[in-house]
Amino acid sequence: MNAEDGISDDLAERFLKKRQDLEIDKLFRALVKLEGSDLHLKVGRPPIIRVHGTLRSLDRDAIGAEEMVKLIFPMMDDRNRQIFDKDGGADFAYTVDIDGIVWRFRVNVLQQLGNVGLVARRVNNFVPEFSGLYLPPVMESLCKFDQGMILLAGVTGSGKSTTIASMLNWINANYRKHILTLEDPIEFVFTENKSLINQREIGQDVVDFHIGMKHAVREDPDIILVGEMRDEETFMTAIHAAETGHLVFGTIHASSAPTTIGRILDLFPDSMHGALRSAIASNMKAIVAQKLLKSINPDVGRVPTVEVMTFTSMVQKLVLEKQDEKLPDAIRIGADVGMQDFTMSLKQLVDDELIDRQTAMEVAPNRDALKMALKGIEVKQPGII
């Protein structure tokens, strides 16, 4: 114990120690220098990075099994090593000081064919503004709710975390709120503006998500980011927070806004679906689904195609009445309140010369509808009542 300041040596070391450079840091520095988004390490291959959506090998020898262990294992603390040994994989955040700037990476260590491997995603050191993300204008209005839930849907690497970070940062710039995040791991680190922001990392700052949410209700938050909706407990805790007056942000793996309803229900037994539909209809404010596409604009790397479903009275009615198949029509009808489907989004990206027609057609859920939209033909909407 340091008698002068009352801090134990162990506690001081935990919070104040500076990490020594590791051999793998050289690869992270190369990733940043080449403006890559992801680093892939696999035994028998040289390091591979993704730049603007394309995989490229670094100019060096293939990594052997022994070298891979020496590169990766020093990155993991005791907790992550235990998780890796138990589950065959571990997720955690990693930081590297590059020319005086601390860069953050979201790391997944994995096993495949009996060897250790790694995939790491670079997290931007700044939180981008809406104007730089080519998001639809309605996204700003979604930040103005006082309570409820907003979900970002999409596959891994679709930009969900970046979109949520930009939304929270807009709130930070415009409102005096308390923003509390529970992340596994923390990705973007916010700089406080008008808001008070506390970011807690599962495993490092709090033992698990359940305990973190138990603490959260006693920490006077206005806005809570709960990260990914992975299981029944996560969603129920988040929806309860929305019901009790908080604005809750989260992400979920789903291909579109309408199919997100079914994805949520799949987390629960059939006997709970009726109550869940009622809770979703009452508390959900919007579901936003997105995919990242390579841009044809030389000054833009990738752009999102975005589907937005806000919970108007019509959408609420369809959810309550189990008519999910009619939700796509409700989105198209709701264009006047900021809703849009992927067809409308892709057409706008083509018109703005951000993507080409071929790319739009490759990802379009309904190619015929997109062809007609690009020709300026408006598709008549069927009745959904």
C-alpha cells in the first residue's frame, strides 16, 4: 500500500501500467499505414489485410504454427486466455500506440484445423459524423427520442457499430445527457462534449452483461448502448430498460428490418411470442438494417445501403397481428415519414454516383423492383390493411 495516496500497489499497477510493445504490433502498424480495415492471420499464409473491401497479402513469408502462437498469445490476458482455452476463441479490444496516437482494434482469436488464428478490425480513432457516412436524413431524428429502443441490423462488418457511434456522438454534441455503454469489447472511445459518457467493457470493467445492466439502472443513464442482442437475457434486459424510460441502442444479426422481428422471436420459446410482440410494438422506435458496398467515387471507400423501418401505428399494428410479411409494404408506403427499403436506398446511391448499377443489382433483394425504380417507374403499393 502506498500510504501517501492510499492506493495499493496491485491496484495502481492495474490502472496505471503502460503495456510493452509486442511483435504483433508491427502488423497492426502496417494495417494502419495501408489504411486497411481488417487484419487476418492464418498459419501457412502471410498476413492478409482488407483494404476497401479487397483482401491483400503483405509482402513477407507465411506464418508458421510456432510463430503464430508467439505472435498471438502475449496479447491475451488471463481472462481471455481462459475463454480461449474453454471456447476455442476469444473476443477482446487491443490498442497500439502509433506515432503518438492510440489506435484500437476489435480482435477475435480463433482455432481452425488445430492451429491458432486471428482476425482484427481497426476501429477509427474518431467518431465520424452523419455527413461523412452517407446515411439517410431520418437517422438524425431517431436520436431525438427520450425513451424506447433502436436496433441496428446487419451481418458482421456491415457498419452497425459505426452508425450507432455516430448517432451517440450526435446526441453528445447536441444534448446534456448521461450516455452509458456496455460493450464487449469497447470499440469507439468518445470524447465528451455536452453529454456525460461512461463506457464499460465486459470482463475488464464489469464481470458480465447481467451485472453491468443491474448496475446501469442505478447509474442514472438517459441512454444505454447494450451492444449485440445475442440471447434471450440480453434482449429482455434491454427491452425492460426501454420500458422504464431509457433510450436503448443495440445491434442484431438480421438481413433486413422486417426479418429482425422474427430474429428476435427466435431467441424465445413460442409461448412468449405474444407478450414479446406487444413489448416490441410498444417500445421499439426504429429498426435500421444496412450493408456496406464498395463505392465508385475515388474519394469514398465504402457506403452503406440502408433500410429504415420506424414504428408508425401501421407497423405496430402489423407486428401485433403477426402480419410480418406485410412489413416491407408498410416501409415503402412510409417514405413520407423517412422510411425506406433497400431498393429505394440503392436507387439513391446509384443516382448520387456512389455505386454502379452492377453493384446495386448484385445486392438488391428484388432486382425487378430496382430495375423499375432506376427507370423512374413507381411501383404501385398493394393494400396492407
